[in-house]
Amino acid sequence: MSKNLGTLEETVLLIVAVIEKEAYGYTVSEEYYKNIGQRISISAVHTVLKRLEKKGYIHSEMGGATKERGGRKKRIFKVTKLGFTTLESIQEARMKLWGMMPKYYTS
Amino acid sequence: MHKPPPRWANRFLEWYCASHLIDEIQGDLREAHFHRQKELGSTKAGLWFIWDVIKFFRPSSFSKYQTNSNQLKMFKDHIKLGFRIFRRNKVYSSINLSGLVLGITCCLLISLHVIGELSYDNFHPDNTYRVVMDMFKKNELSGRSTPVYPSVGIALNEDFPEVQDFTRILPFGDGVYSVQNEDGQLIRFNEAKGVYADQNFFSMFGFELLKGNPDEVLSEPDHIVLSESAAKRYFGDADPVGKNISFRGRQTLVVSGVMQDYPKNSHLQFDMITSLRSMDQFDEWKNNWGWYDFYTYIRVDPQTDMTLFSEKIDRLLLEKKKEINERLGTTQRLWLQHVPDIHLYSEGMSWDMGENGGSDQVYFLSAIAFLILIIAWVNFINLSTARAVKRSKEVGIRKVVGVEKRQLIIQFLTEAFLYNFFAVIIAIGFVLIAIPLISNAIDLSIDPYLLLSKEILIGIVVLIFGGSLLSGLYPAFVLTSFKPVIVLKGSFYSRKASFGFRQLLVIFQFTISIILILGTILVVKQLRYMQNQSLGLDVKQTLVLRGPSSSRGENDLANRQELLQTQLEQNSIVKGFTVSSNIPGEENFWIGGFFTRESEGSNSCYIIAVDENFFNQFEIDLVAGRNFSEDLQSDTASVILNKEALKLFGFSSAEAALGEVLNPGRRREWKVVGVVENYHQATLREELDPMAFFLSTGSNNFYSIKLNTNDYRSVVASIEDQWDKIYPDNPFDFFFLDEFFNRQYKSDIQFNAVFISFAGLAIFVACLGLFGLVSFTVEQAKKEIGIRKVLGASVTKIMLLLGKDYAKLIIGSMIIAFPLSFWLMTKWLEDFAYQTSIGMGIFILGGFFVILVALITVSVKSLNVSKTNPAITLREE
């Protein structure tokens, strides 16, 4: 499987990294809506999370159950070391590019 | 208050979701539902929940994925392998696939046609029947009439509580209709789909009325309902309701409604329906038991026991017409046709509406479709088994490695499935391409939308799965039954393998192909025979004008006809001009009952009114007596009979009939003045009809003009000129008689084309099968051939050696096919009144053709092998 990150994958990875609460399907989807302004279905989030996990950017473990969840456990995701470094290198590359932006665009 | 999400959706989720995923998926969804409910309310949250559940319904969530993953993987593997094997030997695989594709294409095309035919009249209220009548003369069937007496409907309705309603259609609404438009222009058309009908016409049938009240549009005299396209012809886009339209120049009708154009699959096809009350001298015709021109439809109470009811109806006319029947020696029996059956099961009915009949053809085509499909499958079996040798090592290795037999079978079935599946897909593409071609070539329209009909969709699924099983099972068992030890050692099967299943299959294929080929030759021969047979009259170079029907007064048309005749006779290109009430190739509705001094009872005989030029111009020979003469006033009471009519009336010879009187003692007596040779009024499918010719007075339906030029275009233009001056109120409507006559063979020509193409396909597919078998044998005999060559056998010798085996098969199938096809051909010919002989020629020609084709097929492969350098074949080991 390719290690490339798609835009959606990158965004979700970021959300998992920055989220204060536990990161799982529902919270990620909510956070996505709050910060990006677009709805994303939970099934899509699950797909992306699964893919990220397969690529090794995040890892997961089962968390506690709550009443709202009808007694079902959560699968909580955390960003791995590889995930962080990848995010950082993407950010670095972006900054470098931004630095090269001609002045008349930014002014 | 929190409400749980929709239960069924939740259950559905629990049903499909894998157990190791249920926690996260259901948990997340329920949590989302919980929060959404606060924001959006429970209904919207519920909908969201359902939507999410549906979105999660995908393979990755399924539990089977985990538990059966091994088998699924195997299946994937089989599919992948199937594709690889297909690619490894493209020629082989394509032959295999194309056989299937052709078979399925034929099968689909024919099914579409058949379903189209079966769908006729399926949109009317159920329990609607047509009342038809068998007529007997001295207890012998003399005719089967679709129209009946006007009183039949009334009597049925009054006497039988089972009858809920009836309607009658009188087919006399043809002729010129005209409308004066706003610019003072006369819009005029010759209409051929005009009828009169009772007022409840629209409640009996499922035809849509776009404008007007269905119960009222036909209730008043002089009211007419137009079809959408007819309304457009006369009134353009304006609303026609309430406007006037003139019929035959003398009757003004008011448009009371507009009906949707009739669907193609209706045996009734009307453009103009006038209320029956508009007929001259309208009457209920309550006691009219003689005038059988009324198509009568009844609606029967759904509770009715139809067998019992049919028996009652059968006897109705025996009682009602007792007196007349006893005097004339005739009887009539009524029976019922369920409306959806009319289209297919009206073979042999006279004066029918629409082109009905042809159930035989439908069955025939279905049988052919089925046979071709079987041939294609047989072919697949043959070729797949032939591959067995090449694949025996693969199977051997797999077995050694430990693959179970069951899995091998599944593997081969999967391959068969792939072939069948793709064959169906490609075939559907071919069908879509073929439909417009077919409708262009033989004017046979097939509705491609029927591909989406339930019957076809189910059929396709059955075809794919049933076909896979049928065609995959045998090869699967043969291939898997190889003993690995023997196979891997390298030697198995000799060329002289026993007379096996595959040989039987080839014989089967060729038997069918031979039957189809012989059939084709016969069909062509019969059509040619019919078209070359002397009709007893000359229809060449004859231009026919449809007679004018729009008149200004009593004798107006007769006067104008005379004017046209004098003008045309001055035209140098006109060799002759004759008028008549009917022409060859047009169904004759005019029938009269006649008796002679000697005859018992009355005899029905066709009537044609002609002028004195008719026999001369059509070159109908006078056998005895004389022609009509313009100068003899008395000839208006004369009749000329044809030879069939002589037989009908029981005259011993033509001379004996001269001077005899028809209907002596009646108000109108007819003196026989001449006898003419028979001629064919219809195709050679039909018997000759008895005909009585009367001298025409007044106007006529057909004006036939004999031309002495081949420059038809300018002739037509100049005649049209003259016509328009004399008949500004009648449209100029012409056709050429020979074309008109031959159009009757349209269905025969269609049948011909269909038969030829399918027979061609069948033999092609059968040859593919033969090719497969040859390859199979040759593949095994490679070494034998190599050794023979090393020892000095020539290429010819080896070819002969190989060919011998197949010659036996072909000859075997001929032995089966010849008597079988002789029987079938005799059966088929029984439909024709005039039959060509079957003859030895067909068998010789057909047999020769089959042998030739088979020989070529066999030699292609065997030549290839016999020419191979033995060093190459013997090196492998």
C-alpha cells in the first residue's frame, strides 16, 4: 500500500492529533464539521481511519462504553510517531513553499 | 427525552455488521444519533441514522468477510485464473466465447420478438372477448368469419346474464375525409383506418381518450373521434373538438374527441371512429341475421364458467337462424376469442382486422432460438473438454499439491460462469446493434426496451446460471477425473478413443444444422415457387389509383369517372383503363349468397364489379361465352363466373352454365353470360376463390391504368395533373399493382431472412464445435502423427486418416437428420395451398453443403498438424 497521504487523510490525521477529547469515529466527524465546515459521514471517517491505521500513522485501542453509545465500546485512535513526523514533514514542505510565495500575492 | 434510533435499521446493522466491528460502528452511530436528536429532533436524527446504516452496508463491514475469507479468496483466485487461462490461448478462448455470444444473441433477439408478439392487446380490461363465427354449408366448414351479424351482440347481451356489455365495430369508415382550413384550402386525405362503433367503445377497450368524455363521444349521430395524429393531419395544433370534418364530401361530422394513437401491439388500429348512429338508415339492427360485417366484442362477468358459456353461445345461431338455415342448408356457430389471444391465434380467419395469426411462426422461432442456444452450449462443452489435454497437467499438479476435487469443480464452474456472463454482456451489445439493422433489412420491428422487461431480466439471470451449470458441469467432471499419476507421466488417451459423449454432441449439433439448412433451402424454394407461379393474370406495368369517394352529388362520381377515362385514353402512354370494385392483392369484403335452379340452398361467392375492359387488360382468359358489353343495356343483369364459381354452383361445364340464371325468381336475377379462367386474388398461400363478376355501374374503388412505358415518374406526374383537375376534392393516391401484390409476401420474406440467418449461425457454431473436436483429437495424436511421418506417411495420408473419423460423424448425423427434416418440411408445407415439391435436390444440395463446410473445418486444423515437422512434436518429453 502506498504511503502517500490524501487530502482527506491528512486532515483526519491532523484532527486525531489535535483533538482534546478521545478521538474516535463520531468525535472526528464532529471535529471535522466544526473546523472545516463540511459534513462528513461516519462511515467515511471509519474508512479513512482504517486506512491511516494500516499505513501506520495512527494506532488504536478499545476504550470505554457510554450510555449514549447504547453500551458499545469506542475504538480510540492515537497518532503514532510516524504519523507525527509525516505531518511535520508535510508542514515543513508547505512552509518552504509558502516562503517562496511572491510578495504581490500576499500583500 | 431520548428515543432510540429506528429499530429495523438498528437490527439491519446488527445483522450485517461483523462482530468485531459492531462496537465501533454501532457505538458511533448511536452516539451521533443521540447528539443529533437534541439538535434536529428525533425524525431527522432517525433519518440520518438510517442513511448512515445504509452507508456502512459495504463488504468491509460484513461478517462473512472474516469467517469465509478463505473461500472468498479462492473464488477471487478462480476468477483471476479464469482470465489468465482465457488470455493464454486467445484463439481458442475467442472461438469458445464467440460461439456462446452468437447463440445468446440469437436467443435474445428471438425472445424479444416473441415477447413483443405475446404482449399484444394486454392493456384492455380482462374478460373481454371477440365473438367470431364459423360458417358451415351442408355441415362442412365453408369459412371462418371475424365479423358477425349486428344482432349477435344485442342477443348475447339480452339472453345471457353473463354478458355485461358489448360493442360493435363496422369497418365502413374508409374513404376521403376533408377539412376546409382558414385559408380556404381543402385538406383531404384518403383514410384507411376509419370505422363506425357503438357508443360504449371506449369503455370496452383500454384505449386512452385525450379529449372528450369516453361515455359520450360516440353517443350522438354524426360525431367522430380522431386519433392524435389524424387530428394533427387535419387541424394542425388547433383544438379539433367541436370542429367539422367532411366524410366523402357529403356527410359533415363533428369532432367530439381525440384519442391517443393506438399502441403498436394492438390488433385494432383506428384513426377515425364515427358513432355507429351516423350510419345511413341507422337502426339497432336487432333482427338482422344476414349482414355479417360487425366486429363484436363482449365483456363477460369474471365469475363465468367459460366452457359452459361457450357451449351456450355455440348454439345461439342454431336457434335464432333456424328458418333461414333450413332453407339455405347452412349453419353458423359462434365462439369466443379472448382479446389477448387474437393476434396470435387468428390463423385462417377471414376479414380480420390487423395482421393476425402467426402463432406457428412464434413457436417455430422459439424452437430455433432454443436449439441455437443448445448448440452453443454443446459447443462450449466440446471446446472446454478439448482443452482438457492441455490442462491435464495443471489439474494433475493441483491434485498432487492437495487441491480437493470439489474445489477443482468449482474452479471450472467459475470459468464457465465467466464465459457465460461475458457472453451475455456482449450479446446484449450485439442485440442493440442488430435491432436497427433488422428493422431496416426486413422491416421487422423489435422493441429494445423489452430488454428491461421482467421476463427478459429473469431469463438472463437463468441463462447465466443455468448456462454455466449446463455447460460447465461435464467439462468440470472430465477435467477433474484425470488421475494425476497417469496425466503427469504424459501419456493418456489414444486417438482411437471410444465413441464418446463428445462425438454424440457433434452428431447432435450437425443433425440440427442439417435440418436448418434443408429447411432454409425449402423455404427459399417455396417462396420462389409462389412468386414465379402464374397468377392467371397480368399485374405488370399497372398503375392503380384509389377511386375517389368524396362526391358532390348523386351521379357526380360516375360522371367524373367518365371524364377521367376519356382524358386518360387520349394520353399516349396509357394502354388501357379499367375500373373495378376490387383488385388482386386486396382482401375482398363483398360477398353474396346465390342459388341456381338445381343447387340446394345458397352458396357464398365473392363479388367483384368490373367494367368491360377488366378481363382484357388483366389478360384473364375467357373460357366460354362473352365479355360484358357496354352497348347491351341488359348486361346490368348479367354475370360472369370464374371456374371455381362453376364448381361451387355445381355446373358440369362452362358451356352448361351459359344462359343459366342465378337467384331465379328473386327480385334481381342474374344471367350467366360468360365464364373466365381462375386467377389468384391473394397469394399462393390461399386457395382460389369462387368469384362472380358484375358489370359496374357508378363509381368504383380502384382505377387500374395499364402503362406502356417504364418512365413511371413522369407518367405519375402527368396523371396526377389530370386527376387534380377533375378531383380537386379527392387526394391522388396511387400504387403499382405488382408491388402491391408482392407485399403480401412480406411475412414470407421476413421468415425467409430470419431462417437463413439463423441456419447460417447454427452451422457456423456447429463448425466451431467440430473445430474443437478436431483440435482435441489432433492434440492427442500429435506424437502418433509425428511417428507416422517419420516412418514415411504423406500429408495426404494423414489428412485422410484424421478426416475419416469425422466423415463418420457427419454421415451419422445425415442419417438422422434427413428423415426428420423430411417430416418437418412436409408439415410446414401443409400451410400452403400451393406447395413446391420437396424433391431429392434439397437433400443433395444440403448434404453437399454440410460435407463441404465440415471438410474445410477439419482440414484447416489437421493440415496444420500434418505439416508440422515431426522433430518438433517428438522432441517434447
